[in-house]
Amino acid sequence: SQQGEEDPQALSIQEGENATMNCSYKTSINNLQWYRQNSGRGLVHLILIRSNEREKHSGRLRVTLDTSKKSSSLLITASRAADTASYFCATDGGEYGNKLVFGAGTILRVKS
Amino acid sequence: EAGVVQSPRYKIIEKKQPVAFWCNPISGHNTLYWYLQNLGQGPELLIRYENEEAVDDSQLPKDRFSAERLKGVDSTLKIQPAELGDSAVYLCASSLGFAGELFFGEGSRLTVL
């Protein structure tokens, strides 16, 4: 089962540009997290935003959460070639309870 | 601090053969997860442990999959017998409690021929 759906499925940009990825989910949540996965590697946690928060920043990352629209966005500013990876949103709460449920991910390619 | 360690990183077996994956979580993390990741998809939870107890194994195909976490530390995931459709990456993760950041291992990539 996959709660979140990322959009777009794939994104290709030039180094220095900003990258925006969106995540929509179906049920109420407690928390939403974003993870990065480099090819052939495990997932790395980027940021967690709670359902009562609207925006969080971490370095070049900015995450927003709109619970009324059941959606979140991840913005990576001034992208670098090293940002090339798959990005997943994951949620817990609602009908999924304590289970952390991942979306299918967005593949980001940053061209140098 | 050592991260989550998984082995083997790669395994190729014939269908109907057994296979086992091992995971050593981050020291002190009482919650351990096994996830299955198919190509182009996000991870899907197979089983979650709180210490030695499997608290969520609803997605584990129990006819051929088994897992254990003896002494609440290391964990083993076994498939017997393996089928072609089991080809995937098996990810182990650990966390402090069940809500919050998960720390993932590098994964074990299984190919069933």
C-alpha cells in the first residue's frame, strides 16, 4: 500500500536551478517525512514536518505542508549535481497508524 | 557512530532456494524494520519490531517469509522457498521509537533466477 504520490515522477534540471517536488496523500497524518535515495543505496532522512506545522527549512531544503489539501512540497534551492537522487515522501498516522508509508518517489536529475 | 549494517549486499539464487538477510541496527535503537523495495517503487513495510516483539507483520507473506530478532538487537529475514517475484531490494531500518527519523542500511539486492 502506498499512501503518498509524488509528482512529477521524474525531473531534470540544470545545476543552480531550483527543484520542486510534490507529495499528495489520502488520509489524515501525524507526520510527513522526506527521504533521499542515491542509486543503489539506502534511504537518507532529510526532514520531518508535523501535521500542525506549515513550513520547515533545513539548509537548502524547504518543506511545506498543507493538511487541507493533503499535500506537501519539497523545494531544493540552488541544486547541485550531487542532489541527483530519488526523493520519497512518507507519512504516518490516520488509517495507517504507526506505520510509515512511502510514496513511489520522484527521480531528480541535476545536470552539470 | 556505525550505521545500520546489512549483509549480504547482493545475492543471486535459483528459484525454490532459501535465502537469508541479516541486519544489525544502530546501537540503542529499539525499533527495527524490514522493508521491501521493488524497482522504481518506494519501500513497503514487511515487519516492524519493538525490541524482540513483532508489532506489525501484517504485510509479511508468512507462507514463505519469516523473521526473527533475538535479544532485541540483530535481525534475520528469511525466504524459503524463493520465487521469481521476490527479486527486489530488502532494506533494514532502525529508529528510536516508532515516530520519527528512520535510519536505513544499504539494502540487500536479491535476484531470483
